Amino acid sequence: MVELTPQLLGLQLVTGIALGAIYALLAVGLSLIFGMLTVVNFAHGAFFMVGAFLGIYFQTLTGSFALSLVITPLVVGSVGMLSERFLVRPLYGRGIDYPLLLTFGLSYVLIELMRVLFGIEGLPSSTPAVLRGSVDLGIGRFPLYRLVLIGATAAVVLGLWLVIEKTRFGLIIRAGSRDPEIVRVLGVDVAKVWLLVFGLGTAIAGLSGVLAAPTRAVNPEMGITVLAESFVVTVVGGMGSLMGAVVAGLLVGVVFSMTSLLAPEFAELSIFVLMALVLLVRPQGLFGKAGLMG
Amino acid sequence: MNELRGPITPVMAPRLTPLLTLISRHRVVSVLLFLLVFPWLMPYEALAVNILIFGLYAVGFNLLFGYTGMLSFGHAAFLGVGSYLTGMSIVHAHLNWLLAIAIGVGAAGLVGALMGHLAIRTRGIYFSMVTLALGQIVYYGFYKAERWTGGENGLRGVTVPAFELAGWTIDFTNPVTKYYIILGFVAIALGLVSRILASPFGAVIEAIRENEKRAAACGYDVARSKLLVFVLSATICGLAGSLRALHLSVVPIDSLHYLQSGQAVMMCLLGGMGTFFGPFVGAAVFLYLEDVVTTLTRHWMAVVGTIFMVFILFFPRGIWGSLIARWERATTPSAQT
């Protein structure tokens, strides 16, 4: 048994926040798509996985992690937009279960596609050379890359917040998530906005895949567990709330990493139990029904 | 969505052709007559047993999804709990196989009550996400309890020794014997489901599917009905799991994973949700295709994913549901165009 010093707990807390940053990004993408289109993207984990694969692929191709961070989300987002345009769009107005089921089928195809392209074993992943090493946080040394994860997530969330709150496009997103009918009457091409939002959500999933790749095993099945975990985050935070997605993502990350320190065998279970508790006390989630950004 | 699931229930189809009317009226007998000869239509008996078990699993799932309109992604929990508890009763406690089945089914019902209690607090898409996540609790629970469940390797050695029954020697290693024993249990379950659907309670759950608020306004206790149908559905899936443990003589850990829940969804939709025969048709097509396709290519997931998407986009009624719809159209030309 390791002795539990405040330093150790502190470091584990930062580890949890770094893990939670990935969860938060995933849930932000899910929430964005849901808030606008009322579609739960069951292929979100698969888009995350595709992001991790393409991230490594573009990194070896261009030799630059930064470049891959830009290219991969664009490619994944394009795949997302194609799926919205040709697979999800015909299903609008047919009931909420159908888009959900369709994306579930899509996730199967994406998983198999990566197996065909990159093999069933997956790809070796490593931290880019510049971001290796560790930083002294005052309570002990901490891997630099995990701090980068936290910073990158903060930047994405801040950028997204600015887009949603300060731009005309964001205004349409906010209005559209309240009442798409009125927005259409006002002359906005809602279908185009939906396409872009779906693309944006899947691009964020792809980005979180690139970012997460150096911290975990990259294989075609990696998105399967991630999907379940990002659902936990979304349910804890409240559907359609970006604020909730971020807070719940960090909370779930911290709960996971603290349990893996104190009672490792219950680590995976702990986050699902957290969700069950939230459901008992507050079925709508911590920030549920508070609007898209509230 | 309502019009998609509307008049495809066999009970209320007086306009159908006489043969279909006959099948509809005696739906349990019809499906059993078909299942009696089914093993001889399949390339090998083990596939027939598999289809029988997964057909029952899809029937249990259909009760919740097709008839009540609640899309659960956590039904693997019931299949798995049924399998594991039956298996553990035989492997660790050396219990009689009938008792072991009863324990498996009871445990699945109990887990259904617990999960249902939490899950029915949510509705719509939320319900799907919550059932998926609650199902994963069960998955990780059994995964970690390695001492009793075998963890990642699954539970091995679920075997029933041959025994005498009314002068007959029953040996589970004989696939044909096994098929007909399992068919006996499936017959009981189908009779039960048919009875539920024909009862006033069956009408209530369909009313909830069509319009939950209106059902509540009519004075029905929606929450209680939802919980009850959830538990019933879990129990039937638990029975399918129990039988599967006896069939495979191992319990793979994957039987608890949410992808296994997804299989129930796929089978149900492929066959036709909200129809009595649909789930069996779906299970048969799914497993037969899997059997054929996996000998041709390694990329079964891409094939099944594509087929599933095509069905959602173009044939949301499923195979059996579309057939019924076509029959209906043919017999009532005035209703069309």
C-alpha cells in the first residue's frame, strides 16, 4: 500500500483533471450536436477512435504533431458532415430513435474501416518529443503532456464559448437549439446550420482522439468504452448543457483517478455509480435544462 | 413514428388474408409449429439453437422497445445475469439445472427491477443512454468478480450430466435434444408474452408508446406500468441467457457488454419491431447472415453495420413488418392512393 501523502493526492487530482479534460471535450461535442439536432451520436466514440488513428497517421506523414492537430479534426469533421448529409438527414421528422440507431450502425462501419486501413492490432502511439518530460508543480513532478491536455481543452472550450456567445453563427446555434421552427421562419437555412454543427461536434471528437492518443492504447475498439464513459459525463452534467459537460467531465475524471488510487478494482465502476447517484438525486443532471450555455 | 408502428400488430388485423388471420389468431401455435421443424431447415443444429435463444432475447427486448416504445441499450445485462447466475449455480453450487435456470431468471428480474427503478426516471434518448451506462455497471461488476465469474476468460464448465426423464435419456450434448428442451422453455415464454399483449396491461403499454401524456391523463399509472414491463422484459431476456449458458456450457464476458444489447436492437429492427414474429425473423436473418458472411470475409461488422443502416433508412418496419404492411395494402386497395 502506497502511503497517502497530500502530495500524492494532489498529483492524482491533476491526473484526474487531465483525464477529465478528454471526457469534457467528448461530452461538449455530444452536447453540441444534441442541443441543436436532438440527435444522440452513438458513433461519437467511433469518431474519437478515427481521430486517434488519423492523428497518428498525419503525424507520421507530416512529421508534425501541431499540423496533425489541425488536419485531423478537419478530416473527421468532413466525415461527420458527409454522414449527416447522407445518412442522418433523411431521418429527421421520423422520431428520435432513428438517428440514434443509425449512428450506432455507423460506428460498426467506422470501426471495421479502421481495421481495414490500419490493421486489427492498432497503432503504436507516443508523446511528441517536444512535449515529453515533466514539470515541477510544487507538489511533485508531473508529465508535461497532461498539462498540455488541460490547456488544449481549456482553449477549445473557451473558443467554442466565444463562437457561441459572440458570433452571428453562435446566435443562430443558440436560437436554433431553443426553437428551430422560428429560426427557419426568420430566413435562416437551418439544414446548413445542422450540417455545420454536426461537423463541428464530430471534429471536436476527432480532436479529442488526437489529443488522447499519446495517453492510451490506440486500437479500433478504443471508442467503444469511451462512448459509454462520455454518456456518463453527459448524464451527470445534463444533456445539451456545455457548462455541464465541462464540469461533469472534470468531475468524472477526478472520481476515476481518485478511485484508481484508493481502490483500483472499483475504478471503472465508480463513474457509473456516480451517474446512478446523480440520477437518484437529480434525474435531469447537474446542469440540465439550463439552456445550451447556461 | 406512430404510423410506422401502428397497424402492424397481428391481433387487430381483421382485413388480412385468411391464412394470415389464422396465423395471427393462433400466433403462439404458429410460431411453435414453425420452430418444431426449424432445425431441419438450418445447415446445422447448433445454429438453430442459437437462433432460438436469440429469438427469445429479441422477443423480450421487443416487449419494451417495439410495444412500449422504450429503447433500452442495457438489455445485455439481463442476458448476461441470466447466463452467469445459471452458470454459477451449476459450476459452484452444483445445483440441479432446473433450479439453476430459476435462479438465473429470478436474478435477471431483480436486476431489471433495480435498473428499471433508476432508468424510468428518464425518457426518450436519455433513457437509452442511462440504460447503456447502467448495463456497463453490471458488466464491470462481473468482470472484476473474477473469483466467481472467471473475469475476462468467462465462466467455464457449465455442463449438465445426462439424466432420465419419464423413461427418456436426456443428454444436453445432443444438439437435437437440446433444441427441443430449450424450445419447451421458449414455448412457455411466448405464451406468456402473447397473454401479456392480449391483456388490458398490453393495451396500456401500447397506449404509453403512442402517447405517454394521454395515457397518464386517462388515469393509468404510467411509471408503474413502465417498471412492470421493464421487469417482464428483463425476465424474458434472463431466461434466454439461462438457456444460452446451458447451450454454450461457457458464459463469455461479452454477453454483458452493451454491444450485446445493440444486437437485440439490430435483430428486433431487422425483423420488425412491435410485431410478434419479427424478433424471431430478425434473429434468424442476423445469425444466419453472420454464419455465412464470416466464412467469406473477416469484416462482418462492416456488413452488419451497413445492412442495419439500410434498414433504418429504407425499411424501418423490418422484414416481417414490411411483409404485413404489403399484405394489408394488397387486401385493402381502397385505403391506398
